Amino acid sequence: MNQSKQPIDGAPEPRFDSENEVGHLPVLAEETLSALDPKLGQVYVDLTAGRGGHAALVAQRLGATGRVILFDVDAANLAYSAARVEAVSSIRPDTVHASFASVARELERMGVVADLVLADLGFASNQVDDPARGLSFMREGPLDMRLDPAAGMTAAHLVNTTSERDLADILQRYGEEPLGRKIAAKIVAARRDAPILHTVQLADLVRSAYGARAHTSRLHPATKTFQALRIAVNDELSALSAMLGSVSTAARRVHDGRPSWLACGARVAIIGFHSLEDRLVKQCFVDMRKNDLAREITDGALVSSDSESAANPRSRSAKLRAAMVGHSKMPEKL
């Protein structure tokens, strides 16, 4: 974990020459700005800084008296996003090289009370497009899938050491893959001859498990398998549950008039990309509303417009939900 305003060790010097250098388009940008409604002097916490797209937009509205805190498990992207925010605003962000599961502990240690919180649960385009990260079944690369390339087990380790039963459970639970058992059996049979170490190798195994269905499947046959393994490798749902628990606890403290890392009236926005994430976020916000801890800003989940979906296909599955903590006057729903 690293928290400072200093450059992150080992991170390359960022450049902002073009959108290609940025390497990522922030999804639901207008909707997110509308939900957060940044004001001069507020404190903004971006729990998934990525390439800094959302953070740069928000920072420009905070003015010189605003404060930005960026979290990310990817050190290179964290350094990049911090430099990008500083380049477009007068704010030099604080950076936290850690999972957003630690948000309560980190902000309390820093003495920060947040007015605005955003978590974009997708991963940055530069991560997907880098074959060395092993996140894409469309590109040949090592079967890695770690969002923090310097920590944790790889997908190759998981695929080659997990029992067939547990592997099937991972595919069914995190990928909602109906052929999870058949795919797991294929993987275990193949690894008896040689370890499965590359993305295309795994994708081909999944395609073979699909058989004739591969030709009629709406999604690439490996989509759900890769999603499941990525979630398992990075422990994504546990981290999301921990973060949402921290938000709920902070909202409870606000309700009770006790010190909290969230301000009364703080706006919390979360962008999910698949049903497992969105289900957890929706339930958290519903529970807070029922317990009078927060009020939902968005009327259900907001999705990308036809024009955004056409310009950025990765936005098609994005869903934005936002809530306001405490008893501030309720804005009109978006």
C-alpha cells in the first residue's frame, strides 16, 4: 500500500498527447457528473482511479480548494491518473495504492471526510488491450488476469491447481456459466498432459466444450469463463462487499450523528458491469434507503445512450447507481 502525493515507485512517466495515450474512455461520464454534482471545495474520492477519466472531469469542477484522493491496485494506472488530474486542474491528488476495500481505514487515517465517492468497477481499456495482462481471450498472452500485476496468484495457477469440482463452482458462481462443469472437466483433462498457461489455449478449450453451441452463442464462448476467473483471481466480489459495507457503516454513523468518513449529504456513485456486481450495489442502496441512511439519486440503474454505446462498445453493459447519505434535501432523481 502506498499513500502519498509523490510519484509511485516504478511507474512510467505519464503522457497525455492524445486519447490513444490516455487509453481509456470513461463510461457514463455525463450521467456520473450529474449524479455527483461536484461543487467548489469539495472532497472527491475515486475508488477505482484507472486512467483518471472520471477524476479529471470531477477535479475541474472542484477548484483550487478542492481535494482529490485516488485509489487503485494498479500502480502504473494510479500514477497516470494522478498526473492527469494535476494536468487539468490545480489539484495535486493524494494516491492510495490499495483496494477500495480499505477505504474506511485509509480515509480515517488521513483524517478525510468525503463529499463525493465514485467506484467504476470496470477495468481500464489499457489493461484489457495489453496481452501481457491476460485479461482478453482475443489476444495471445500469459494467463495472468491480476489487476495488480505485482501481487496475488495468477489465473494460470488457479486453472492448473484447483480441483475440478471447485473450478466448476467458480465458473458457475462468478461467471454464471451453465456449462461450468463441462468446461472444468475439459480443463482438468487437458492439464494432465501439459499446464494451461496462455489465454488463447484456455479460450480454445472452452470453445471445444461448447461444441456446436459455439457457433450460435451470442457471446464468445470464453466470455463467462474469463469473467469468472478474473473475479476469483482478484477477489472482486469480496472487495466490493467490503467496500459497500464500509459505505453502509459510514452512513449509519452519519445518521447517528457520529464521526464518519462520509459527510452528511455525501454522494456515492457506483458503476457496475455485470449482474453480480449490480445486484450487490442495488441491495446495498435499497437497504440504506429502507433504514433511512441514504436516498437514491438515480431512478434505478442508468445505462449508456445509444450514441455512447456506438462510440464505446465497452459502455454497453455499464450500470450507474447513486445515493445520497444522510437527510439532505432530496434532489430530483436522474
